[in-house]
Amino acid sequence: MPTPWLRTAQAAAHIGCSPATLRRLIRDGKVRSGLHYMQSHVGKNSPITWNLNALEKRLGELTPMPASSKPAASTTTTEND
């Protein structure tokens, strides 16, 4: 199955974030050109397309796991009679 590539607005809607968040990921160096996104030509206003599969995987790596989903620490309690 081919990898879906979407423009910024569509990718943001699919993932559930704003287009500004995706641009911030680029600015902060959290995603890589050629893997997570591509610009069609040089220039700050050139359209960006996003590799949804790679982007979703990367966001999963960047997002901290909620405390309720983390494995519980193993603790053993002993009672003294």
C-alpha cells in the first residue's frame, strides 16, 4: 500500500492538531525533511506535504505516555504481625 502524503492542513486535520503545530515540529527539528515531510520547492511559502505513516510514528515517539498507561511499578509489601 502506498504511503499517504497530505498537505499541511489535511495532515493536521487527520492527526488532530493545528497546521502551526506541524510547522513548529519542523522549526524545532523534531521531524526530518525527506522522511516526515517534503517541500515542493525552495522558499518559505512553498507547500509542504507530510508522510502520514512516518509522522504518526514520530509523534508516538515524541508524546509521553500518560501515567495511567505506564506499567505499574512492582512493589512488595510485607506485614509484620
